[in-house]
Amino acid sequence: MIYIPRKGLNVPTVTIVDDAGRVIADEQRRVIRHVIQDGSGADVIFGNGTTGEWNRLSNAERLRLIEITIDEVRQANATNPKSKIQNPKPVEAWIGVNGSTRAEVLTNFDAAIQLGADAAVIAPLAISDLDEADIVRFFLRDLNDLLEASRRDLPVLLYDNADINAPQYNKPRAAHIRTHIVKDLSRLPWIRGIKVSASRRVLGNYTKAALHFKQPGEFGIYIGNAMLIFDWFRPRRGVLGRGQAGVNEWLLNDALPIGVVSGPGNVLPREWQKAWRVCWAGDDELMDVYADLCQDFETMTEFGESGGQYVGKMLASLKYALELDGVITSSLVCAGTPSLTDDQKRIFGDKWLALRKRLQSQTKPLWQTTKP
């Protein structure tokens, strides 16, 4: 397989649905175009992920979402000359093929193959009828046989997200995919990376495991907790700082993460693209600017409710911000996802407008997200 994992900004797109939980195709396409931003936004569109509420959709709607995402990214690459000027590499369409069962995963994986996805993403610990002991066999037999029969290459990345891990026999799963499983799976030529929110030590274990059977650059690690990049890539100063940097490099086996997965990139795609660039470049001054702006947005999505507790409503906030910006007309969330109350919408709307003004005053126009 000739494939190098794509570096840069990976945006898991929200899924736009009606009140029956069906994907609204034309509005979903507008979100994808909005996130691409004529080539100045996402490097990768990740459809049917957790931010896209895959676990709230029926599998029929997942399949519709997969088809829409691949087709719209392909059309955007073909019809947008600006993206070819600013970014020689086309935007890639990565597809989450997870389902509740192994049968659904196989159906979705086959769809991703046939429709020409650039990569597929699988969270093995989220498959309810797949025991941990059988993960490697499922990849070696079921998924590998399906891929070989198709006679085309499809890179696959693992997805490690404790929030969606399915319990086994009424017991919670391990928080992360076990290192020996990553090592065994990395033997497969089409396993090309992992998306995960974890410590440097966990990421380093994954890197070390993968390097048993992968050359440097063939296995990419993507930071799932986007705000971590502002600490991860910050240059360490002084003797102690350089010593800490050396320890970090040792923990990661000299392999830095090559991308960031940002849900807020749905509404701030240009800003998150620039944030990734300044972090990779180690620009302390601009890292501080973008860290403050991005953290402010994260804080805006938390709301005080009864009992004095704060509840995070990121998905509902992302959709409402897209509605306020005129990208979509329906900001409904799927059944089971926390929604915004009318009062919370008012509070969020005021803060969103204020953040927009701050962005205009503190960042350059090229890296300010444009509205439709």
C-alpha cells in the first residue's frame, strides 16, 4: 500500500438531521463545504464520527452519511480551483465505519471501499458484540478478507475513545486499546494510524508497538483532545525545559503526533488550521493568542444547570453556531444528545458574536472563517 498518513487538521463533521433523525443531505453538504473553506480549512473531513453522532443514527442513515461525505469532498476537490492553488494536496474524506455490531461495521466498511473513501476509521472497543480477545481475529479475517476481495487499497486508522466504548458482559471495557493489540494489528499493511486522546506515555506505547512492523512515517498518531496541541508542541526553554523535551521525545519514540482532531473546527475551520500551523512551527506568541481564543469557545459550550453543575453541550453548540452563521437552518441534535434550552441559546449567541469580534481584531483576515 502506497499511502502516507495525512498531516494537519482533521475535522469530524457534525451531522445535520431532521426531527426524525434523518440526514438532511443538502445541509450536510453545506457543512462540508464550510469546513473545507476553499482549501484554507480542514485537511481531512472525518464523517460519521462521534462528533457526527454516529452512535445516535440508524445504520441506514450512517450509510447515507458515508455516501454524502465522500461525494461532497470529491466534488469540492474537483470544482474548487482555489484549493489547488493554496493546498496542492486535495482534502481527504475519512469515514467512520463503526456500527453497534460486527455486521454493521462490515456493511459500512464495504460501503467505504466501494464509494472510494480515502481512509476508514474503526473504534474496535465500541463494537458491542466484539470481545477484546477477538479484535485481532476480526481484523485479520473479516475486514481483511473484505478488503482483499475488493482488489483496492483502503487505509484504516484505529479510533480510541473511552466515551463510546461498549461494555462487555455488563462490565466496562478498558479505557484504551491494549498495546499488544495495536502491535498485532500494525502487521496489516492497511493499518496506518490511530486517533486518540491520551497521555504521552500511552501514545508512546502505541508508537513503539506500531514501529515493530511499520517504517517511520507509515503510522500516524492524531491528538483527539484538540486543546492539548498548545501544550504538546510548545518549545521548552532552558536546561529543565530541554530536559523535559528530551523525556517527551523518548516517551514518544521520537515520533510526534502528525495531526489534530478538532470538533470546534466545524465552526472555526480557518482558525483551527492556523492554530495547528503555529503549534507545529512552535510560534510561542501566536500559540498564546489561538489557545486563548479556542479555549474561550470551549468554555462557551458549558452551561450551568440545576444543582450548580456545569454541563458540556459541545455538539448542540456547534450546530447552533452553524445556524447563526447561516450555514444550516436545522440545528437539531439526535435523540439522546443534550440540546440547548432557549435561554442557553440566547447566552451562547451573545458570546458567539463577541468571540467573532475578538477574532476579527486579533487574527489576520486569511485565517478568519468566511460565512456562506
